[in-house]
Amino acid sequence: MQRIGVFVCHCGTNIAATVDVAQVAETLGKEPGVVLATDYPYMCSQSGQDMIENAIREQKLTGVVICSCSPRMHEATFRKTVARAGLNPYLLEIANVREQCSWVHKDREEATQKAIILGRAAIAKVTLNAPLVAGESPVVKRALVIGGGIAGIQTALDIADAGFEVDIVEKEATIGGKMAQLDKTFPTLDCAACILTPKMVDAAQHEKINILSYSEVEAVGGFVGSFRVKIRRKARYVDETKCTGCGLCTEKCPQKAVPNPFNLGLDTRRAIAIPFAQAVPKVAYIDPNYCTMLKTGKCGVCSKVCTVGAIDYKQQDTLEEREYGAIVAATGYRPISLEKYGEYAYGQSPDVVTSLELERLMNAAGPTGGTLLRPSDRTHPKTIVFVQCVGSRCEEDGRGKPYCSKICCMYTAKHAMLIREKYPDTEVYVFYIDVRTPGKNFDEFYRRAVEEYGVHYITGQVGKIVPENGKLLVQGSDLLAGMQPKIAADLVVLAAAIEPDPSARSLATLLTASMDTNDFFTEAHPKLRPVESPTAGVFLSGACQGPKDIPETVAQAGAAAAKVIGLLSRDHIVCNPCVATPNEQMCNGCSSCEKVCPYGAITYADKEFRMPDRTTALRRVAQVNPAVCQGCGACTVACPSGAMDLLGFSNKQIMAEVDAICR
Amino acid sequence: MKKIEKARLPELFAALNETAALYLPADRDGVAAFTRWQEGVTLTEKLNTVRSAKDLFFPQVETLANFKTQGGTIEIEDAARQDEDFIVFGVRACDLRSFEILDRVFLAEPQDTFYKARREHAAIITLACNAPEETCFCTAFSIDAADPQGDVTAFLTDTALCLRANTEKGENLLAKLPLSDGAESEIAAWQKQARETLEKLPIQLDLSGFTGERMMELFNHPAWQPLSEACLGCGTCTFVCPTCQCYDVKDFKTKDGVQRFRCWDSCMYSDFTMMSAGQPRPTQKERFRQRFMHKLVYYPMNNEGIFSCVGCGRCLQKCPIHMNIVKVAKTLGGERDA
Amino acid sequence: MQVNGAWQPTIVAFCCNWCSYAGADLTGTNRLAYPANVKIIRIPCSCRLNPLFILRAFGRGADGVILCGCHPGDCHYTTGNYYARRRMTLLFSMLDFLGIERERTRVEWVSAAEGAKFAAVMNDFVRQITVLGENKRLEDFRCK
Amino acid sequence: MQVKEKAIELLSSGKVSRVLGWKQGEFCYDLTPAVFESAEEVERSFVFSPLAGANLAKYLIAESRKEGVVAAFLKPCDSYSVLQLCKEHRIRRENVYLVGVPCEGTVDPDLLRENAKGLTAVREAGGTLVCDTLYGEKRVDLSAVLLERCKVCKSKKIVVFDELLGENGEENPQSTRFAAVEEIENLTPEERYAFWQKELSRCIRCNACRNVCPACSCETCVFDNAKLGTDNKAPASRFEEQYFHIIRAFHVAGRCTDCGECSRVCPQKIPLHLLNRKFIRDMNTLYGQYQAGADEESLPPMLDFRMDDCEPSAARGGKQA
């Protein structure tokens, strides 16, 4: 005989203001099997939980229904409460009468009636709940970090320092990411390379860190604690173990017209190259799109000059499969393509550049050796216009992003300040919508740019940029002055919005991690679990989760590492007990379930069965590995006989809910 | 003896329907079935209906009671019994015999009041046969298909429908109809020809071997295995059979309580009489044997030797694998001399 | 369902735990209103929805059934909603073939971030079912 | 009589221990599937004729689990069912010896009996059936009394066999088997509803369609499963007929080879095959041509997907109102 207790939470006035909680308790108290129904201001409070615990003990409850906030909020809390009272934690059901009732309905009568129906459905379900015991599965004590920018490097270092092995998979030939391309960093104006490259070296030399550069994740199987990841090691045509990084080949290669990706195509390099001087690993690689040898079979210069015989034109991609306990996504960002912004003449005039390109133009290791020269005629620009929010905060025109890219205001202030510092004869104008400077020492930094360095900040947008007689005619609007200034600039810098790296989309699919509408990874909880993905064992580091600057990235990288360390320091993790389970008596052994299982959790066994006529027969029946099953339920519908059922969401339970709702 | 021209049958049906609700065999999308008469419904050309006339007295589904819960109380509501008269026209001799067989089950104490009410409120007009099909074997049960009884007997000749009252109920009914007088002699030749055809029916069954004394011998007969081998375990034979009378009582959970109903069941089903300990007849062979042992041995043992088969031939036509009582009877009965 | 003598549609919304149920929670968090006719049943994934449940709901008196799941490509279990999509497409086509009103069934992909979409979808669906009227063609009259 | 001789040969040579075939009945049309264990038995009562309509595939599930090898004669239709059941690991292929038999169509006994009332015997003479009846001899055109499935035959190809009697046939892509589905699709929703109400309301839930169906070989059907709470026995409400037939069609979708047995055995002549064909047609149109039972490897559409599959909102069962 069922003895169900119903607890209706007021949630202060969150529920009680719209739902007549007393009536809900009274009505549900009359449902068959219910022996206790009561309401209380805060069920999740200590005294609320005590009340539930006492009721379970005193009334010998066999099931508990709590009408409260979403189970996504407090199901775990109340399961612990129930367990403390000695009841199986899965003999609990939550009726969501806050998010899905009191907060979305205004009419008190309607909301109360609906709360009663939701309560009935929960009672109908809990009546059929079975005690479930969670299994355990082992944890592989190695982490995978996908992306070798500052986020990935920092995460890897922190995990490795805690004593766990880490692999960094980086799709480029070197780690370092976007930060390696930056000149100086705000608000301290220290050199990016000076603070990044030591970290790259630390990572390379760390005994627990293994860098897989020029590699990509191809497939992800398994689950938290034991992911199986297939990694494609792309052919670099250079034996990584032999190459000493001497650079001789990169000087002798006759193919000189290769746009240099590190300098964003602002200069050229050879077909065989080391991305930049401090690359890690410092190993050359051949770009097969430009290499004459790979394309025509004629050349072979690099092979001839290489003293260690590292060149291997026959190298092929290889696939490695490795196991990890945790995975960190640190895929970073990139500036958006400005193709659609014809009015800014990007692409029409070489003197319209993005901020990232400006970083290279100002960098000592850049195409101009650190002297600011405009790309068209390599002359010194006297008038520079910065255009803010190119593609940020404007979704309406179908070209941009709805969000603020967050870093542009600060790096523009940095650029303006550096230019005025180095070239005081240069006039700098900044067209902006707002200047956003929330951060330690940020506003001070911006004010210095305006007040000390005399940067002209103009509130307004730029309508058009027209190349004319070697100048760029910038037509903007000054909203404060109510004027339409026209500036003849030598160089225009566009603060292009940033977006997630495009590789993140396919990676999210592989990881079964969810993304928001902008392709940033979503967090398990935006406030309380900001560095975890909703997929267990997958963590988020850096700008793949949202726009952020370096200190924030490093902080989040450390946080993600802490979560990974927490996971890897356990020997076992508790599995979700709501897994598929076959009724062998009913199973036909037809293999339908196996074909739809995304985890390979289903296998088949020939088993002897006692038949109705008292003979025995050998039958092929499905077996589910509960540690591998994640409980999606795809198999339960593929199964025609209904032999495959899902614990916690069984056919009978769901139909009982349907009946209760439709009754 | 009364009569009406064949062309005036619609008029007759309308008049019958005036006295009470009329049911008659009519074609519904190519399938003959007992149908509630209304303007435009005509008598089928087919010899017999797919579902038998049993349905009108023992419907496939019937509510027995309703339980309504309110608060903590349960209110029990008995289901209504048939309380209005109705007429069944066109019952063939075989189906008429089936009523006798069902009566011995449902009207024995304790009486089935649902069935009883329907029987009492019904007037039955039988229809004599003159063009039987090869699947007919009513003669094996000494049924005279050319002269069935019932409240009224109808004979459909080339030109007219002749009607003869057999009971007081029948007399009263005929009195209300627009009929002219006819004579027994008018159907004599018709009947003679019909009987000649019936005598020539290809299935001639000798059922003398099916006796109570041989019950265990028949029960343990090795032929049950090959006979039942192909049986699919469906309920087609049962549901078209005019004498099968098994039902299951089930509860259906409604919005505010429970509806208790009974529905036909079949001993051929794997879940027939399922109990906590399982199915008492675990294999199809045992279920198959049950059906035919009941028809040919158990029922006659309890009912003065009356077989619970009427030779209508429906199962011969409808069994998906063409296994039937004739094949069973010939296989098992054939060895009685051996 | 009869409310104060007037008919009100009963809508069953099956929501996958990871996206749509969370999206429905967000609808609440953002206080976006939709009619109380909608009752949500939480399932782990849209692929858990057995056609049996849909027919059961209609049989028991539902007037509309809607399935909400993660957007294709975003399934928490990678592929669940792809299977659900095929199953529902075929089932809905069959129901339509049998003359059951096509508008009574619907699938919508609602992410955990789309609280506003959830409300909009539910408002629209309830409106649509209200126009369509009571489900008569696929109900079990014993459940009246 | 090639088939019968082959059966005798297989048994007497000891190649197989049993032969699955059709057994002579009372008349010409009431053949019963049967297992023959000796050449004498075959000699006495084995029959193969256009009236041997029953698909024997399903019997092989049980027969292939018994000791010894069982031989079965497969018409093209049956061969699809057998291969599908092998694919689902239901038939143990190593225990069956399959003899393919070309087929020119099987006869609908009901149609034949309607055309020859009182039918007792029949002989085939070049496309004509010469019938003995209680009321004299009657000649019936074979093509006029074929089963619906044979009139729109989808394939004369035998897809799995160990031995073939005669020539193998071809698939028939010109088959008009979907014409009736299209006809219903062209009705308005109201007309479609009326059509199916009329048809399904005749259902007596005898389960013949399910029990004869080779795809419906579940250990326990959901509609018999009291533990699951989905069992129902008789159409107490018109909902139940729809429930049963929709779910049954859904459960066999992608596995149904369109062998037509469901409609052949329906005592109430409900065109149940149309439900299955609707699913087949939809799957073909939406997800690419697929024929269940045509091979052992391909993934059925219900267990597969493409990223760019159409949305359920595009699902149409026919003309819209």
C-alpha cells in the first residue's frame, strides 16, 4: 500500500501569490495513496527539509511529492533530504508549480487548478517509482584540452600542476592562439609575447603535458570519466621528433609567395615555415597548398638543406585514439568576416584594417618591424580613425551579432594611446556608441587616453568610408555636437566583433555539448556553474563560452582546471541510475535498440529461458551496460515489444502522468 | 402462411421496424453483417453474415457496471439491461441453433441477466436456406436448414417472401404487417429442391466417435500436435463462431472511476485466463485442443449430447490458415473404428 | 476539459529535460505568460516519446499534443532528436492520413535559452487548438 | 509438379529433416501450412498451387530453432519476409534450407468463391480456373481473382534462397501498389476520416492481422501486455481500433515487407495493407527508397536519420482542408 506525502512550497510569495497552496495541499490530500499533504513557506530551507525528513520517518512514507520550483533547481537537494530520512532518493517526484505554473499564469484560480493537476501527475508517477541505486564507473586520470590559446594553456598548466596528465590538442602548428598575435595588453601595456611565451614554454616542458599541435578532434565516444577521443594528427611533412627548429628550410624554400597567416596575410612567407619565432613546438611544417614538391613532385629543396632528414613528403594524417576522464573546450574566438560591411571599404582599400591587423602592424615581430606604416604605400599615417562596434550589438541588419564583444573599447583605447605615445604628430579619432569600461583600472585607462593623450572620441557612427586620392574619406556623425564630421584619414581601424571559432560548432556536436544561438558554448548554469557544460565531464575555458579579455580568460581557465581536478581526483563517479533496462522475457533480440544507441551501450547475449511449456530455449536478448547508458530513451521507442524501458521514466510512469493530466 | 412480393420487401422492413427496432443481414462495404435497419438498407445477397447473430444477444463488448469515485466514496452503478423489443430478421437455421446452445450456458443458474433480457425482448424471424455453400455442414447436427423455426420462418422464393408464424409472438407480429395470404403448398417445391441440395453437401461428418467415454483418449490423441501446428493463435474462429461464449471481465479507468465491462475472449489467445501463476494452457496445442474438445466433447457431455457447433462454416471460410473443426473432426473421429 | 461550463483545450507538452524543459523554466524565470491549458511532462530526450503516449493522451481527452526538444544538432544525447524527428514526421503523416486533424500534433525545437520562444509557441498552439475545437476523432469515449 | 517432387527429394535424400509447405484441405482453396517429416506424408497431402497464399516465413522463427534442418518453399513475397527475419536475428539461417519458387500470383479464395458459388474443386488451365461447384462447372479468369497484393505485385524476385526452382524474377518498379494510398491522400481530411472509420469500425480485434504478420513476431505484443498497461482485448471504444492499428503499423514501419498477409486474412476485409503502404510510401519519399527484406545490411529508415531530414511540420497524410 502506498503512503505518499505531498509537500506544497510557497516559495515565499513566488508560488503562494498566484497559487492557493492550501487548496492544492487539501485537494491532493484526497488523492488515493496520499496520507499526508501540507504546505510550507520554504521547503528548501533547513526547517522545510527537516519537516520532510520527519514526515517520512513518522508517517512511514513510501513516496514523496514536492510541489515547488523546477526539478532542475532543487531535485538534487530534495533527493538528499529524502535519502537522509532513509527513503530511496528516487522515490521522489517534483511538481514544477513555480517556473511552469505560478510564474507563467496570472489567474489565481487557473494556476491553482493547474498546480493540482501537476501534483496529481507527480503522485501518479511516484506511485510507480521504483527505488533506484546509482552505479559507479571508473575515472581515467587524464584530461583533454581542446585549443592551445591562453585559455587552453592555462587550464592545462593548472591541471598538470595538480599532478594529472593533460593533452592539448591545437589545430594550428603552434600553441599560443590569438594572444600570441597581440602587441601589448591593456590596461598595463605590457608586451603580450613577454607574458605568454614563458607559459607556452612551461607547457611544452611540463612532464604531465603533451602538446598535440596541428591536430584536430575527430570523434568523441564514451562519457564522463572515460571519454574515448579520436584525434587526427595532420601531416606536417616534417618529422616532429627530428626537426630542431633551425629554420634553414624556411629560408631556402623557393616558394616565397605564401600569405603569412600569423601576420593575417599582411606579408608573405615560404611554403615551409615555423609560424613564429617563439612557436611551441618549434617545428617547421609544409603548407601543401603552396609546396611545389607536394603539388608537382619537383623541388625538394627543403629536404636537401635539412641536416637532420626531418622532411617527409610522404607523411600522412594519422588517427590516434586516447582515453580521458574530462574534456575542456578552449576553442577561442576570431574576428567576424567583414565581407558584408562594404560601406567601410574593408577589402577595397588596404588601409582599412581590423584591430587585430593593427596589432600586427604595431608589433616588433610584425610585417613592418614595429613601425606603424600604412599597408598601401608604407608611409606613416598622420590621421587615424577607429570605428567601434563593427558587427557588435547590432543583429537587426542581419550582418552583425546581438552581443557586445566586450574587449573592443579597451583595446581601442590601448591602440590610440600607443599611437599617440609613439607618434605624437598623429591625430586619432574614435567613433563609438558607448565606451564600456567595467574592470579594474579600465576606466582610468580610458580616461588617460582622452585626457592625457588627446584622443578624439566622437559619439556616433560612421556612415561611409570612401577611398579618395590616397586618403580615406570618413563620413560620420557626431551626436553630441549634432554635426556630420568628414575626416580625411590615412588609416582606418575597424573594431570587428568577435565570434566563436567556427570549429566550435562541430566540436559541440561531437561533445554533445549545447550551444547558444551565437554558437558560444552554454554553461550548465549561467551563474552557479559557469565553467561546466551541461554535458557531464565537459568544461569550458575562455572565449568559447563568451567574449572575454585575458585576465577573465585566465581566471576562467583556472576555474575550469579546478573542476577538472575535482573530477580526476575521484576514483569513481556515480552514474545516473535512470538508464535503459531490457525485460529479457519480452525481448525479441531484433537489434533495433542497438542501432539507435548513441553510446554503444547495448549488446546481445544468447541466454537460456524457461518457456511457458516448461521447456528451455536459447534466445538472443539485449543487455544494457548501465555505466555506458546515458538514459536518453531512444532504444525504448525503437523496441516494438516494449521490452526496453527506461528507469525513472518508464512507459508506465509516463502514461500515468498522461492519464493524470488528461483526466 | 402469409406472403409479400419480393419487390415489396422494403415496405415489409419498414413495417417491421414500426413495431420494433429491426436488425437484418445487409452488406456493409462488401461484408454482410446484421445491421440496424433504416431507409435504404436492403437484405444481403450473401448466404450468411461474417459475424453471427450471436452478437445481438451477446455483444462483443458490454458494460456491466460503473464505479464512480467522489472524494473518499465509491458509488456503484449497475449497467442497464435491454428493455425494448427488437426484431432479428434473416437468422439462418444454423444461427438459430446457436441460440439454443448459448441459452444452455447463459440461462442456466446463475442466469446472465444481460443475455436474458435481450433474449426476452427479441422476436426472431428465421430465413430458410435453399442455396447452401460448400462450407455448410449443418446437416451433421440434424439441422433442417430448409425449415428453421424461430418466432416466424421466412422463405425467399424467386418472386416472394413467405412467412409462417411459429409462436404466439410470431402470430402477433405478422398480424401487424401488410401481408397477403399464402399457402404452405407454395413453398413445398422450393423446400424439396433445397433439401435435395442440402443432402448433396460435400462435407459429411460422422461425429459418433465424440463421446464422453472417449474423452481422455481424444484428449491425449497424438493428432493434436500436427493439427495445431500452423495455428496462429488468433481469435478469428472464435469471434465468427455463433456458439463461442467465452468472455473476459475487465476494468477501464475512466476520468472519475472505473468502467467494468466484459468483452469476448478466445481460448486460442495466449493470455486467455491468465492468472498470477501463468496461463493454464501454456502452448498453442493445448489452447487449440481446448476449443475443439469443448465443442465436440465437453459441451455435449454436459448438455445431453448436443454439440456446440452448428455447421455454419464460418470458421472454414475465415481461418487465416484454413484449419477448422471439420478437419479436426475428420482426423480424430476417423479413427474410432481402429 | 470543461471549465465553468465552457470548453477549454487540454494540451500535453512533452519536453526534453535538457533544452525544452529548461527553456520552459526560463519562460517562468522571465515571467512570460502562456495559457494554463498547457501541462508539461518531462522526458529525458525527445526520442523518449513513444507514439503510444501521444495516442494515449488523445484517447484520454487531450486536444493537442506537442513535443519540444533540443534543436537538431544540439541534442544532449547527440542524436535523439533526429530519431524523434523521423518518428514524429511519420506518425503525424499517418494520423493525418487517417483524417485526424493535422494541427493537433506539433513538434517544436526549443533551446534552454529560448524562454520567449517557448511562450510564443505555447500561445500559438493553444490558440490553434482552441480554433480547432474539441478532439473527437481520437478520443476514447469512455474517458468523457 | 516440381515443388512437390523437390520436397520428396529433399526428405528422402536426408538433406533436410522437415519440409515446410502447404497441406491439402477439404476443398481446393483451404490449404493449411504444415510441416512434413517424410516423403510419404508429402506424397499423400502436399499441395502447391496458386491457392497456396499463406506466407510461411513466420513459421521459420520456431522451426529454425528446432533440431535438424527445415526446408521451406518461398514465393518471392515470402523471401523478403524471411530475409527480414534473418536480419532481425529471428530466423536461424543455418537451420533452414530455402527453395525459391517463382510465382505468377496467388488467388483470393473469397473472390474465387464469389465467382464460383459452392466451389468444391479447381483446375488451372492456362490462365483460366475451371471450377467444380455444387451448382455445376464454372470457368473463372485467374487474373480476376488474384489477391490484391498480387494484382499490384512489387517484385517477382526471390531475394534469399539456397536453391531455385525455375528462373528468378525481377523487381517491378512499375507496380501500382501505392495508387490506393494516393487515392485516399487525395480525399479531404473529413473524407479520409470517414473512410477509415467505415473500415476500422468493422474490426473485431481477432488479431489475425497481427498474428499472421511476419514482422509482428514479438515475444509479447504490447497489446497483450497487461504489465505495461497497454493491453486491450476488444474494441470497446472506437479509439481502440485506431490505437491498435496505428501502433501496429508504426511498430512494423521499416520492417514490413508489404507481403499483404494482414489484408489477406482479415475476416472483415479491412484494407490494412494501406496503413503499412502509407508508411512505406512516406519513408520512400522522405528518406529515400527502402524495401524491407531486400537485403540484410541496410539500416531501416526508422533506425536511421540524416541531419537535413524534413521537419515534422512538413508531414502530410494527404490533401489539407
